[in-house]
Amino acid sequence: MRVVRFSLPVPAELAASARAELLDRGREPAGAAFRFGYLLGVDLEALPELPALARLDGLLREHVVEPGYELSFFKTTVGPAPAVEEGVHFGGLHLDTHPDIRCDSDGVELARLLVNLAPTPRAFRYAAIDRFELARRGVSVPRGDYQVVELPPDVPVEVVEIPGLQPGALHALAFQASVVPHVGVDGPDGHFLASYEAVTTRPVSTR
């Protein structure tokens, strides 16, 4: 887990406009206590209809995202998230997957760069253990599907904070999303994130 700072002036009004475009794609009516909107990487054909988001994506790809990384998603929420036991708003620790990661013998992992585009910090929980040690301890961590992870009771959970958008700078969290159990933590202000991912060769160490 590594917080990275980028010297990139993202106009606050551009970020706000892009966030509004995403919220307009959501199902919740304007003025609702909780609103949610997203754009997945597989839906890039919709970008021409979202000019502020397209401009923001272009800035990130030019100045922040390394070659080989592809958009995973833009997503945003406003207001306190509902309490749920499954789905995208579930607060349980999980491991991510990818179509190119099918079994343990593949020798690859999923690297993720999670960019905070909101003016407020984004809290992020992660387990102080990786999937290799979990497997050695008998915890099932299949590779083919998104996995909610039940940690052994002695494994601590750490919290890292991605600073909010600042004049002249933005911050991101770089980590191995298929190796370290993790989950974002929503506050009352919600969040606005961009996520880019790449299938990489297996890391030597995650900490």
C-alpha cells in the first residue's frame, strides 16, 4: 500500500462537473439522501456523452496513469451509504480479480491505482496479511471470482487515508488489489474515485 502524490492542477470545477455527470447516470433521484453513479472501463463508448469526465480521464491518462494501465471505473457517491450485506456498497474486505487471472499458477496479479478526485480524504481499510499467507493458514482464496475475505481473528486491519483533491496536486493509492484484502470506507460526504488497473507479474512482496 503506497500513497502517491502527483503534481497535477485539476480544476475544482472540472472535477465537480465530472462528478455531476456520473451522478446523472445513477438511478437515485436528485435531492435523495444517497446518490450513486459510475462508469466502468468496459463502457468507454459512453465517454463522448460525458465531456467533463472525458476531459478528466484524458488528464489522468496523460499525467498520472502509467502505460499498460486501463480504466477500471469512475464512481462517486453523495451522502451516507446504505448498510448492506452484499454488492458494491458492502463494507467487507475483499480481493479483486480479472479475466486474465484464473488460477494460482498464472503467476500474475492485478495492480491498481486508485485516484481520489473528491475534495475530501478517502479512508481505505486493508488487512495486514496477503493472500499467500491466508492460503497457508487455510483460508479459501479462489482466483476466479471476486472474493469477500473472512480474516483470522488475530489479523489486524489497518487504515490508510488518500488525501483529497488539492490546488496543484492529487493523490492516489497504489496497491496489489488481488493480493491484499481491502475495502473503501465511506464517510457522510461520499466519494469520487478513478481506478486504473493492470495485470502484472507476481510481486516479490506486498509490504
